[in-house]
Amino acid sequence: MAQQEDVFKKIVSHAKEYGFVFPSSEIYDGLAAVYDYGQMGVELKNNIKKYWWDSMVLLNENVVGIDSAIFMHPTIWKASGHVDAFNDPLIDNKDSKKRYRADVLIEDLMAKYDDKINKEVEKAAKKFGETFDADLFRQTNPRVLENKAKKEEILARFTAALNDNNLEELRQIIVDYEVVCPISGTKNWTDVRQFNLMFSTEMGSTADGAMKVFLRPETAQGIFVNFLNVQKTGRMKIPFGIAQIGKAFRNEIVARQFIFRMREFEQMEMQFFVRPGEELEWFEKWKQTRLKWHKALGFPQEKYRYHDHEKLAHYANAATDIEFQMPFGFKEVEGIHSRTDFDLSSHEQYSGKKLQYFDPELNKSYVPYVIETSIGVDRMFLSVLSASYCEETLENGETRVVLRIPAALAPVKVAVMPLTKKDGLPEKARQIIDDLKFDFKCSYDEKDSIGKRYRRQDAIGTPFCLTVDHQTLEDNTVTIRHRDTMTQERVSIDDLAKIIGEQVSMKTLFKKIAE
Ligand code: ATP
């Protein structure tokens, strides 16, 4: 675990050192849980967004996009339930004065029992070797069963407490299971209180009577309130989806773990409108499609898992998360929810406007049901960064840090390097860039030894380095060096666009999703 935390620290400092992510307002000592993306970060982020956007609107004829405003009529947040119920239960440790989410403390507590079980299994696997039957061991070993029973006992109390909104019981669980504050090490807890996560501000001057408005905590409501606009003007037929990428804001209580939990972040959400009764089929379909989108990137498949929700929000009839193995454990990156007709019906009620669809095949009108896929750009960014980060010892004993970012997402695709700064090599290198720059983000580098230049490109994840040498001037070839294998080959300059194009194209990824 300590080792993993170490890796995480290295990733955070690497992200800063190479222009991916900076703390916001750094010269003023930063602003908690707010971050800026630097020159490399913005490229990676834009590529992630493009990968998502195109996978929605290019691959699906019946999915279209919108871009709605961050400010919305305040009643929208009444209708969506955010004013009354977008709360986190918070608890303070009186000694360290640190604030925690009570639900997160309990979830961590349960995860400890899972860890204990997994350790028992690992230990036994080592001891018994090939004949070991892990399933049987899990079903019969007394220590495993004891830990499992403890976890289930907590889960039952936790679920009941959440369902009844019983804050005292949440505190009691923390007390009963002797959860200690990681900072002070004590069990000196305050009561649990609810805390609304929405930021608010005022619109219009006070003289006119300013209106309290919220910064949206999710982009989804902008889609719901535009449902009929898009359906009518786009002549959309159910089933169809509306996709949107945009900023969202949450006054998170516990804002740690870098860009995993931010107060200003970005979401990529898609609401898919379906006939009532067909929602679970579509839920299943989107659940599969979204996992394929993640897996197409080529990171180890075991880094992904579903986490089906045991406790459903009152409006949902199915929900799952796609979790990714971050350096600090498996964490939610994306949520897929079957939201029934809750949002549209509620907006009908609050606005007094009909939000229904006339289904020509059924010859009747109804409020559509909705499947939502909702993923955080920043969490996706963190998952790509942490899965890509790699420290390697080379044959000559040197080490290199390489970001094995999937080529389609890499911030810079090609670095062009003249072997020396003279003999017309820089000019030739510039010529190559001038040809390639219309299609690929290129970078020119002539400083330091070629080895050092390779290291710099490895550190930002550039998939290809081209070296221009004297032979280039004679036969119009360059060496192309591949980031991951470090192999080099000589190729004709005329073939570069094709070779690079094939590797960095998102098409290969899209084909895997469409399979
Ligand atoms: P969590 O339980 O981790 O707070 P959530 O279940 O509240 O997340 P959703 O409301 O389902 O999250 O939001 C959808 C997606 O938006 C999440 O899967 C995540 O990727 C992203 N997201 C939510 N909150 C944040 C945040 N504070 N910072 C960065 N990304 C976030």
C-alpha cells in the first residue's frame, strides 16, 4: 500500500513537472481541490473528450450533442432534487479538526474486511500451490467467513441508515466499529450533519432584486430541459440520446486525491431516451458499450470492474459504476444509471409544460424513460495517466520514465529531431514538420543528446520520434523510434503520414467498440 501511495505521489509530481496538471492559483498557495491543466494536460484532455464525443455522435446515428449553459433557472435544481437532497453526511474528528464523509469512512471500513479476506486467500494460495481451490476456500475458511460476516453486518446497517436518512446510526456505526481518524488516530467524533454540495451565486444587481442561482452540479439537467427542443428540431425518434460535455461544480467536503475529487470538474454525460418498459434492456446495452469504450484503450483488462449498486437512488431502477484500479484502489470513473422518468416528470410538474413524446408506432404519448451514462473527464484523465506511468530500468542500467499513453490520446504524436544543429539537418526537420503538422501535433527538438531528447519525449508519452541525419539528405529516409519498444527503423519520409496516421487514429479504437 505504501508503495502504491509512493507511485501516486510520483504521478502527481510528474504531472506537474511535465505540464499536465498544476494546482490552481499556485503563486497564491493554491485553492483547495481546484486544478489547472497545462500545455500537455490540455492536449490529453481534449483527446479524451474527442474520443468520448465521437464515440457517441459518430458511432450512433441516434445520438446528438448539445452545449447548454452552466447557469440555469434555479427551479431546475428544486425539480431535480438537488436543493433538498444533494447532500453528503459529514463528520469531524475533534482532535485533528479534519472533516470526513461519514459514508466514505464506512465504505473504507468495509473495504478493510475485503482486504483481509483477499490476504487470507493469497496466503493460502501460496501455501497450497496448484491444488488450491480459491472458491472453496472462500466458502469454508473460518477466518474468511468471519470477516465476510462482519462486512455484511456493517453493510446491512449502513444500507438501512442511508435509506432512512438516519445520521445518528451512521455515527453509531463509526463508533461501534472503532473507526479512527487517520490523522489524529483518535475516535473523538462529532455528530453527523448533512451538507449541501451546490455552490450558489447571485444573478443581476441587488437593486433589481438579485436572484440566487446555482453553479450546476451535473450537466445532465441541461439535457433534460432541452429534451423537447432537440427532439422536435432534430426530428428525433425514440430511442435516441443527447450527449454533452461541460463543467460541473460541487463543494466537496473531502477534496483530496488530486484530480479524482475536485470542486470544479468536467463531465461527459449522455441521456438516452427510451420507451417505458424497455429501459433495462438499454441499460444492459449501454453498460456493455461503455466498458468496451474503456477497454479499447488497451490497458490491462483486470484494471476495470463493474460495481452494481445495492442501494439505488429513489428515482433509479438499476445502476452500476465502472471502476478503475487507481493507485489508491478501485474507484468509480463512470456511472450508468437507469433513471426512469423521474427527471422529465419532475420538470413537467415544476414547469407546468408537457415533456412528452408522441410515439407514432404505439400511437400514444408518454414521458420517456432515461438511461444515463456519466463520466468525469478528470477522473478519466487520472486513470489514463496512472495506467500509463511506468518506470523502467534499461539494459544499460539507466532508468527511464515513460508514459505509455494510448497513441490516439497522446498529447504530442511526433517529435522531429535533427541529429546535429548544422549541415541543413534542422531545415530538413522543419520541412518534415511542415508536412505533418496538418494532421498531427508535432514537436521540434534539437537541444541535448538524442538520448536525452528521447527521455523528454518518453516522459510526455510521445509515441514517435523521428531522427533526421546525414543519410536523410541523401535518400529521404529518417529513423522512426517507437516509444514503448524503443525499437528504431529506417523509413521513407513519404510513408510517414501513413505509418503514424494508422497508429494514432481513433478509428482502430472505435472499431473495437462497434464490434
Ligand atoms: P462520488 O461517489 O465519487 O462522489 P458520484 O457518484 O457523486 O461520485 P456522479 O454524480 O455519478 O458521481 O457523477 C458522475 C461522474 O462524474 C463520476 O463517475 C465521476 O467520474 C465524476 N465526478 C463526480 N464528482 C466529481 C468530482 N468531485 N471531481 C471529479 N469528478 C467527479
